[in-house]
Amino acid sequence: MIHPRTELREVDPVIGCGVFATALIPRGTIVWVTDPLDRYLTPGDLKAMPARVARELLIRHTWQTKEGRFALAWDNSRFVNHSCSPNVLATELGFEIAVRDILPGEEMTNDYANLGLQRDEHFHCARGEDGCRGEVHYPDAARMRTTWAEQVAEVLPVAQQVAQPLDFLLSADVREKLRVGVKVRERKRVPRFEPLRQPALAID
Ligand SMILES: [Zn+2]
């Protein structure tokens, strides 16, 4: 489930739709947690569908889990676009977190390489922002892993200090890890990064 203070808008005709903040979402806010309405399809499920439906789902709206299932979020979270300078990153705790303040009207983005590209997967990033890599490839994850882990480690302790509307979706175990995470940072350890989500193949 995506943070409630978001809505779907068109970014531009090339990128298509994206998810935008309707109010300030402070850094440290958990902006996505899976919920029971999300679907996790097996390759067999997709095979049983008309090819065009399966292809559309795969290309645009799913990511592959570590277990090899295709995750289809039921809400607008499936429209979160890629950016090479994302304001959201995945964590090893099963949620995604704002790594900087997301201002009202600002688009929420993640780096699809952060979500775990397939080895042969790559795409052109049309955003052209500062730091835009142009082509996004599988090896980007290895290069960026430390940077992402540091960004997440920096904001995890803040999660305790900001409103968390998605808190009700967190397990007791994750809440405990979040609480302990503050101590982890104090010991100057960087949490190990594990991709949580894999991206859609297209920008939108
Ligand atoms: Zn880019």
C-alpha cells in the first residue's frame, strides 16, 4: 500500500503517469509496504493468462521477488517511476522509505536498479536530471549499493520521529527491528542492502 498522501498524475507524454505527493512527506516516512491485496503471481499464473494480458502486466506493472514470483501491487504504487536520483529507496525491512523530504506536488521515485534488475535487463532513462545515468543496467546495483545503504541508514532512525500512516501494516518483528535500527546506526554499521522489489521494464 502506498502512502495515502499521494495521487496519480501525468508526468509527461513520454514518461506517462507517476505518483505525486499531495502533502509534505518528510524523510524517514515509510511510503510503501506490501499488503494483503497485493498479488504475487507465479510464472504458471502468467502462462495461464492471455499472452497480451501477461505481457502488459510484466512490462508495466510487476516486479519479481527473490522467490521468483511476479508481484502486482493493487494500488497506485505500481505507477512509481524510475529516477537516477530517487527520493525513495527499498529497505531490507520489507518497506520503502523516503530518503529525503518529498514536497507537495513532487513526484515520488525509486531507482529501478535499487529494486533489482535482471542480469539482461536495461532501459533508457528519459529524465535527464542531474546525475542521470542515461542507460540503467544491472551492474548499476553493485556500484550504487553502498550509497543506497548509507542513505537508508541515515533515515531509518528518523522513522521513529515522523508520522507513519502505514504503521498498521508493519509486523511486530519489523517494528522491533526499526527500534533496534537506531542502535545499529549508533554502532556505525550500515545495514546490508537486499533488493525488495524488482521493477517494471518500462518507465511508466
Ligand atoms: Zn536517469
